[in-house]
Amino acid sequence: MTWLKKQGIDDALIQPYSGHESRKSLEVYSKLAITDAQQEYNEVINKFPI
């Protein structure tokens, strides 16, 4: 679903196929793909002392 969102498809069109009852719950999962989060994850994890 995140891929569809990145293609510019509106949540209203994605939601019926997503299994989410509301567009609000769909928005939570479509905010950030794991590949988008990787850089931020790396920055945060590197701050922890080993």
C-alpha cells in the first residue's frame, strides 16, 4: 500500500483494498516505508554506546 501512496494514489482509492476500516488507520501505515526509515534508524542506532 505504501508503494501506491508513493505513486500519488489517493487514500480514498487505496482504503477499500487495504483491509483498513477507515482512512485514518490506513494513514498510520502509509506514512513511512521501511526503506525510507532505514537512514533515520541508522542515525539513531549509531548514537547508542556499544
